[in-house]
Amino acid sequence: MREPRVEELLEHIWTYEEESSGRADKGMVSQWISADAVEAVLEDMQRQGLIYLYNSLIVLSAEGRKEAEQVVRRHRLAERLLKDVLEVGHDVMDSSACEFEHFLSEEVTTSICTLLGHPVRCPHGKLIPPGECCQRARKMLRPLVLPLSELSSGEVGKIAYIVTRHHLRLDRLSAMGLLPGTVIRLHQRQPALVIQMGETQIALDEDVATDIYVRRLS
Amino acid sequence: MLLRLIFNNPKQSKMFKRKKKGQKTKPHPSTSTVALVGNPNVGKSAIFNLLTGSYVVVSNYPGTTVEVSRGICRRIDGVVEIVDTPGVNSLIPQSEDERVARDMLLEGEKKVIQVADAKNLRRALLITTQLAEMGLPMVLDLNMWDESMERGIHVDTEGLERILGIPVVKTVATEKRGMGGLLQAVSLARRPTLKVDYGQEIEEGIGRIEAIIPDGAGKRALALMLLAGDPSLEKRIKGELPKNSLQEIHKIRDALQSRFGDPLSYIIGRRRGAFVDKLVMQVVHLVPKKAESNRILRASFFFALVPLLSFALGYKIMDLILFMVLRQFPLPGPLDLILRLISGTASCVLLSLHLYRKDLRTKRTVSEVLGDVAMHPVAAYPILIVALWLIYKLVGVFGAGVCVDFLEDKFFGQAGQPSGGFDLWVAVPFTSIEYTLTHVNFQGLNYYLGLLANKIVSTQNLAYELFLDSKAGLIQVGLTYALAIVFPIVGFFFLAFGLMEDSGYLPRLAVMLDRLFKKIGLTGKAVLPMVLGLGCGTMAVLTTRILDTKKERLISTLLLALAIPCSAQLGVISFVLGRISGLYFALYIFVIGCQLLLVGFVASKILPGARSDFLLEVPPFRLPKFSNILIKTAYRVKWFLKEAVPLFLLGTLGLFVATKLGVLKYMEMAGRPVVGLLDLPPETTEGFLLGFLRRDYGAVSIFKALESTRGGLGPDPIQLLVSLVVITLFVPCLASFFVIIKERGPIKAMLIMTFIIPYAFLVGGMLNLILRAF
């Protein structure tokens, strides 16, 4: 286990790269951790071989990237756990997840991931870096919860959750009655997805279907 | 769709004025109001028609009604006004038509009949809970009761009545069953007693908002809508609220939102869904019995109809391919027959095997199987071709060929030239045997009119020429043209369109074309305006309102104006080009199709804005009711004639004046360099000018001009193709141009025009160069 502030910084650098697809630079670090510790922490991390510094740019090393992914993974899995299983509010979820990420052991993380059915996205809609358990699960057995668009035609599933950042899309889906807990059958995949919900057939776009996660029933 | 608005509204024909929405129909002065509310495609309009005895368009396509229509029913105690509303899935509106329905409910005291699809009770109850929150006295009508029984879905109506606290009745509107019960129930309408518990936190929020908003029956509903964040509602009630209360509501909402991970509207929707699911469990009983078609019908479907039809399908498709190619490259001897047989057998084997493997042993009904095949990833395309071919036979061959010939040459005829009368005959189908019954010695309406006019004035008189001149007489050309040529073509097209609509084929077409339409910035939903555009562009531009975003509406308008030929024009063009060779017709379709895709693709990249999600309910495949299609067609044709005939007369008058004053000569001179660029003779200018009025009119005129310049040789095929492509792409007709101005505003309409005109000539010029190079 690394020091929490190192993990914190790794997480920030990684998410910054994810969001902006650019490199973080030294100037930003002070927003993330207290300003007087910046130099010491960076030096520490450089020594441990987690980052390289090029002038003011911070580049993650292979090992640093791996570590960072694990931190982000723990954070986002914690969010899913807090929201889906423990059903806490947004504020609590955010702050608790920040603490969770530092004390979850590899083993516990794996079991949370398995419990949640190897989720792909966090409640904010961002991708959760897959761990070994996810890859193994994908190979060994078909995942339990998967996007509707990956169901094959004729299969029945129960909507587990809907991940979307478009409010409008969420409202339209729920008005149609497509809510978590609803049982649907994928009628056909081509030329457009058609699902059967009760006696209603609904055609929808592939990108809407990727937002709907279902638990396979058949 | 929007067609409703056109048909029910006499004011609508004044297309020149932009009208404010919501003023379309005046409420009748009556004692009370009953509103029909419900999910899309559950039969609200059918019930409206039965209650009021008037007609609004009914079809098997979700969202056909987009406006509120009003009628009077005298069968409930006293005179009652019935209001038909667009279908909604939620009372928190997500589109224009849903907002119309919701606003109507918020206005004043009224009773509500909620029309529900009995087999989809869950979706209906989602709305019932919201109506209950509105606190309006209501009745729940479980329509399509027969379909739900067929599927083994039993609803315990008494239990439902007890839980909801309102009368629940069963009807089958298309067969007029259960209407008496519905009428009785209306007077017993009560406020529902059910109440959804949204959980402590949200209930608190509701309570706090209820304290702010003014008193009224629908307070709870209003509070929930405000919590869910409904900007259109906030604007609506802003005036009635004390100052700053809106900010306060926002504060309550934001505070509540921060306690949840998901948007409040979604949480409310989920709680409501859970409540309804429990309710459904209590009252709906599934009897494990699937709908079953008649055994003989099933057997004959699987073992006779499917193999035969699929064989005919393959045969016909090869036939079409050969028709396109064969006249240019004739095949030796029996090879073409062999090709057709091979193709027929292949399709027969493939389709039959597919169906046998999948559906023979299941107990699905024939219409369910057909409905699936119509959107099957492979089989759907041959079926589309057959559908198009049938439409072509009906509209192009029978309508544009047989009917037009008869009406134009025989019925209307020519002034000063007897038509020679016609034979009444009977033909035996599939043979060439014909029996002539009698010869009717009718020389044509215009001939008799000419004789009559000749008694008063000479043929050189201006008044005679104004009406009966063979080039630009109001009756001889304008009226005859509208009634003899356009009327049958458009009429038969609407008939075919009605068939596609009511059978449920249209939404399946939307499913098929969604991927393609995505490329041009539209969704499958745009199928309706696009296909309707093949009938009449004017009507189609009006229906673009069903599309969800501004961008989609603009793109579809542009494409309708540019590249979708209307049935009248297509009829003329297929007739003219088909006489030369099938290859040229294929080439024409290809060029226009390419323009459609190219311009759509570029427009979708250039225009700002987003494409909406494609989320369309696919209604079941049904055997259409022929009487409904006929009534619908009659309404549409009536509307069309009302729009088109005055324009024809206006155009002919303009042409007449221009000819008499000699202006036409100058216009032709001015147009000479432009048509010269396309290697066309100057006489065709007149055709392009007429194209401004009606594109089909222009096409005929160009054909005549090209024919006459070449003497007896017939028109030059390249010239003909180029000019027809240009006139198709070139300006929409006057009527649809007015509708574009009305729907999209003058600025966008002008931009569309300034793009289309040069672009049409550019494409024509390039096509000419390419064709001449070979």
C-alpha cells in the first residue's frame, strides 16, 4: 500500500489524462494536494519510479499507470457499491468513495467487483478500469449484467440499471416504462434493435441500448 | 400525424399566414368537457369518432394525432364536448405533441376518459397514477379488449375499479363494441382514490412545494412536475405565483436532488413504476394460452402462401433487374427465363426454410409472423421491393396509366376535337380475353363545352381562349390537368399509403431504414414524412413536425424540397422514361437517390444541433380495415384538391397572360443560356418555369417540347433524362414552398431555395457531361 496522498495524486493525474487526453503538468498539482507538499511528493513518486518529469510535464510510468488504474478502479467500484447496494445519496457517495479507495485491499476489491457483476461504468457514466477478475469472468462465463446491445436476439433480461448522462433520454425511457426491474426480450438486433416489453414492441438505436444494462435471465 | 390538423381545420388552407399555435380549434360553448387521454396508438381517435360522429384520421401508427381536436357528443346527458388529445407516455412532456395534451388537461375543470390498450395495462397505469394526482374525475377504458383476450391476458376489472376508485369499462372501438357501457360510465366518473407513495424525502419535497403553489385540485401533480423539472410548466404558471416563489421551488428541488444520485424525474419515474408493477400483479392474470390463428389459415399460410409468394418474389425481383438491363443488353434465348426461375426457387427455399425453422412449431399468429418478416434483417428488403412494386402497379400503372388515360383523353377530351368515345369492357383476369359490352358515344366534357361556347363566341375570342385554349386554357389545361392527371395518381397513392399505415408496415419500414437515415442526420421516424413526400410534398412538410429536433426538421424539409419527387411527378416521369428504356428510369432513380444521400450527409455534418434518439413503438401487424382506409384516403384527397386546384388555375392563368402579352418569349430568351448549358433546346425553358408551379406540370411540358424539336424521332434520351433530373431537384412546387415558409420561416425557406436552384442545374450539367462522354 502506498501513501494516501501518492495514491490521491496518481488518481488525479490519471483522471486528468482521461478527461482532457493531455498530460498533466506541475502547475496543476497544487490544486490537488496541499501546495507545500507538492515538491516532496513528486520527488518521492519519481524515486519510486511511478512518474517521470519532463520540464513541467508529468508522465506516468508503466508501473505508475497500473497503480493509478487500480486506485480509480477502487474509487469507481466503491461508488457503484454505495449507490446500487447501499443506496446512499450523491454527496455521501462521492466523499465515501474517496476514502474507500485508500483502504480496499486487492482481495476485497475483487469480491466487490464480482458481487456487482463486473460493472463497466461508474454512476457518473465513466468507464471502470477492468481488473483481472473482470477479464477472467469474461473468458470463463458470460457476464451477468451487460449492455442491452450485447444481448443476442431471443434472450430475456431484466433491466438492472440505466447509465446515461442525457436526462432527456432517461425521462423518455422511463415514460415508456423501461425502468430497472422491467423484464424485456431482445426481439432482433438488425437492422435496428427491437425489444419486446410485455405486449409492446419498441425499436431503439444502438447507442440508447448501450446505456441500458440488463441482467440476463435466460 | 399532423394530417389531423389539415383535415379538421378549414382555416388551414390559408397557408400564407403564420398562425400562433393553440388557436387552431375553438372550444364549443357547451355544458361540460370530456378529454380523451392515453398512450399513443391505443385508439383514442377511434373512440372520438364513435362518440362524436365526426372524423379524425385513425391509423395504426403511434403519434398520428398531434393536435387537439374537438367535437360534440349528444349521447351523454346534455351536450358534451369531446376533446381528442395526442398520445402521451407521461404527463411530463418530452415533445411538442405531449405538451399540447398536458396543457389541455391543466386548463379548467373537465372529465377524463383514459383510453388504455388492455394488453399493455402497465404502461396505461403509469399515466393513470399521474391523472390521479391531477385530481380530475375520470373513467378508465380498456380498449382493444379482444386483442388482450386473444393473448390470454385477463384483467380483473372489478378489482381494478376497487383499487383505482373509478369506473373501468371494456371496449373494442374498431368494432364499436362496449360503447354503451363507456357512455354510461362517463356520468359516473369519479376522482381516483389511489395515491403513490414516493418515499419520505420526495413526499417532504412535494409538501413544501404544495405550500407555495396556489390551491387547486391538481396540486400534487403540479408539485411533482415542478420537482421533476419541467421548464414549459414553469413558464406557464409563473404569472400565477407570488414573487420569488420560483426561486424557492428551485431551491427545494436542488436540495432534494443533492440527496440522490440520479435525476429526480428518474427517481419519481422509478417509484411510480414500482407502484404500478405491484398493481398489475394484483389485477392482471395471464392464462398460458397464446393467440392462435385458425388451423387451416395457418397451414395454408405456411405451406401454400409462403412458398408461392416467395417464389413469385424471387421471380419478380429478377424480372425487375432484367427489365432495367435487358433492353440494353438482350440475353440469348431462354436464359432470362432460367435466371428468373433460379431466383424464384432460391427465394422460395430460403424464406420457407427460415419460417419453418423458426415459427412452424410455435403458436404465433400469422400476422405476428408477417410482422416479424417485414423487419427481418434479410427478408425485409425483398418484401420492401414487392411493396414498392405493388405500389408502382397500383399508382403508376393503374392510376397514372389506365385511369389518367381514360380521364384525360376520353372523359375530359379536347375542345373542338371529338374523342371518339370509349368501350365498356370486361376482362378475364390473367388472360387476354376481353368482352366489349357496349360503345359509349361520349366525346369528352371539354368537347361539349367547346361546342356550347361556340354558340356564343368564336374560337378566336379571348374569353373562349381563356377557358378552352389548348395551351393555357383554364378549363382545358388547368382544371383538366388537376382532375384528370393529378387526381387519380394522388388518390391511388394515398390509398397505398393508407394501407401501409394501417397494416403497421410503416413503423417497420422505419426500423429498417433507421441506419440509413442516421447517415443523413435523421432517424427512422423520418420515414413518415419521406414516404408521404412521395405522395405530396406539401403534406409531407407539415408532418415533419413529428420529428424531435429542429435539425431533423430542417434536413427533412430540405430533402423533401430537393430530392423527393411527388407521386404525380413520379407518375409522369416513369411513364415518359419507361417509354424509352428501363435503364434510363433506373439511372434517374440512381441519380436522385445519390443526391438525397449526398445532400443529407453533408447537411447533417454542416448544420448545428443534435440528432434525437430513435425510440419508436412498433404496433402489431394488423389486417387493415378497408373502410377506414377509404375514408382516410377520401379526406386526404379532398384536402389535396382544395390545395392544388386553385394553384393549377392560378398557374395556368399566369401562363395564359404571359403568352398573350408575349412575355413568355422574353423569358425563354432569358432562360436560353441556362438551358443551353445543359444542351437543351430553348423551348424547354417554359417547362422549367412551369416547374415553379407544379413539378409534374413542368415535366410534361418539357417532354412535349423535346418531342416536338426532334420531329418524329422522339425525344433524345440524354436530353430527356438531364431535364427530368433537373426539374425534380429544382424548386418544390408553389404549394409546398408556401408550407415551407409557414413551417420553417421565410429565412430558412429562402436559404433552401437559393441552395436548390443552382444545385439542380449543377447536377444536371454534370450528368450531361458524364453521359455525353460515353
